Amino acid sequence: MIKTNNKKIKILQFPIANSKGGITQYVLQNWKYIDKSRFQFDFATMSKSLDFADELLSTGSKIFYISCYAEDDENKFIEEFRKILVEGKYDIVHVHTKQWKSFNVEKIAKEVGVKKIIVHAHSTGIDTLDASKREKDIDLHNRILGSLTDDIATDYWACSKLAASFLFGNRIPKSQIKIMNNAIELSRFKFNNQVREAYRKKLGVREKFVIGNVGRLAYPKNQEFLLQVLKKICRIERDCLLLLVGTGEKENYYRQLVKENGLENNVIFLGHRDDVNCLLQAMDIFVLPSEFEGMPIVAVEAQMSGLKCICSDTITTEVAITDNIEMIPLEMELWKDEILKLKEGYRRKDESDRMKLAGYDICLQIKKIEEEYCANNNT
């Protein structure tokens, strides 16, 4: 066990981001539910600022703003990160990552004597927007992976088996990797017809067949495919509406596509929202045509809300927790047909028991995380 002389176990979470993407969402969910009498979370970020900083600081957490990426100025990054660890005297460094770029963080943590270093895999691909740069990033990832040894950290976690395979390959024995579910607050996402009606009225979509997507407007989320499918659907059913929840580097491009294809009355860009739980209630179907995903939290949330979900078969099958989800190839005609089949409607039901049994209740999952934080791999 990690001994802290009855003091709180101090954990540095790195990195989080102002965009509140999947990794940040996961970390903040754990921070919300962790026993704060026993554990202290501090946070390091590459963002210039965090809109939610005051909320974190109010519970005694610290936030460290790192001024540059290691690939831009490696020496400066190492200096700043080392200072954070030396001054913070952390028991644990929890590193959340999508891909390998270096072992800088892990090496610094070992050098300053951090007892527990967790490397946590969150993706199954490289999401760099520019195709040529993406190829370079894939090559770098594979080169670094090729030199990975099981002593670079003490613990290896992943959100899914596919994510574990992508980040750790065969360099880390499967017996050493722990799959940690992206659990959610079940009660927030339970189907509520009153919320559904209120939000459909608020959005002006009461008479529409509402297709929903939540995620960054970015290459891996593949909303361009969805817009092409929508165009086909609207040739048959003009009362279909697509809600796009999220922001990202491809937003302007997608807005232009909507205009060029005459879909202005069929697409609503909702931007970043903190009421996704309510927006899911308003939808009639949830769609996720991603090129790849580690373990999409939003697909878990959508299933919990009783929504029928259509997801690409490139996503890990571990996401199929309930009977509400169908995973199919990225073929436009197939997606069009499957979406239109659901236009006739269905009864939404409470999936709480199924979610709890599968390990996706944050109230139960946080206990497992607390146990893992206390455990020492060397004992």
C-alpha cells in the first residue's frame, strides 16, 4: 500500500484541456466522485486557461499551466514538469494519453521518485487533422512503441482492450493491463419524458425525427460521412433533423458542406454544451460514425438514456453494453436504411440495472479506482 502518514494521497492528473474532450471528461468525472477526504487531485494542462478552473480550485486542487509542448521545446517542457513534481511531492502521476510521442513524463516521474506511475490508454488511433502530419505521427507512435519496456511505469490502464492494444501492443503483458470502464452518472442520463418534451420544444424540433451526434467536429469523429448520409435520407424524409453537439477544427468546413448540399433546414450546430444529458433525451436516435474510438463515453450515455444507437463497426465492441446499439460498416446506403427503420419509433426504457451489472456506474467504479490508487504494484 502507498503510505502517506494518514495524509491524503496526492495524485497529479496529466493532461486535461479546456475543450473538455473525452480524457478531460473522464478525469473530471473521477474528481467529482473521488473521496476527497482521502485523495487530492491536482491537474497539469497544456491549455492557456481552463473555463472550469474555479470549480477545481474551490476544493483545494491545484492547476499547473505548462507553457509549451515537448515537441516544441523539450528542455523547457522537462524543466517545467520536473518542477511540478519536485514541489508537489506526488504519490501518483496519472498520465492519460492517446498515443506515444516520447517517454518524457514517465522518465521524469521515475527520476524524482514518484512511487506510482499510471499510463492510461484512451484511444485506438491518431487524430491529427492533416493527413501528411498524421502519417508522421503514426510513424513516431510506432517507433516509440517499439522501444516500450514494462518498467517505464508501474501501472498500465486502458479504457478498452482495443485501446490497450493500440498503446501497449505486445510490449506490455496483458496480465499487467487493467481495463477501467468509462463509467457515468446513471441517474443523470436515465430517460425522462418530461425533459424530452421540454427540450424538443426549446429546440423547436417537436415535429421532427431527430438524429443526434455528440463529439468533436474533427477527423476521427467522421461527421462528414453523417452529412452525406443525411442528404440521402432527406430525399426520402424531409422532416429529419440532425443535431451536431460539439466544436472542432472542421466546424467551418461542415457548415460549408451543409450550405452546399441545401441542408440548412436539416442541421443544427449546437456547439459545446454542458447539458448533453438533456439533449440526448430530445433525440430519437443517436449515431456515431467514428473512424476510431477508445471507448466513447457518449455512446454509454446514449444507451443509458434509452436511445437506439447506430455506431461504426470500427469502434470496440465493448461499447455494446445494452440491446440498444447496432454496429455496422461505414456504408452510406446501409446507414440510411438503418436510420430510416427507426423512424417508426420504439419504447425507451430504464437501463440502470444493465449498466450497473456491466460496471458503468461511476458510484461503483470510483471505488475500484480508489483501490487501484492505494495498491502498490511492487507488493
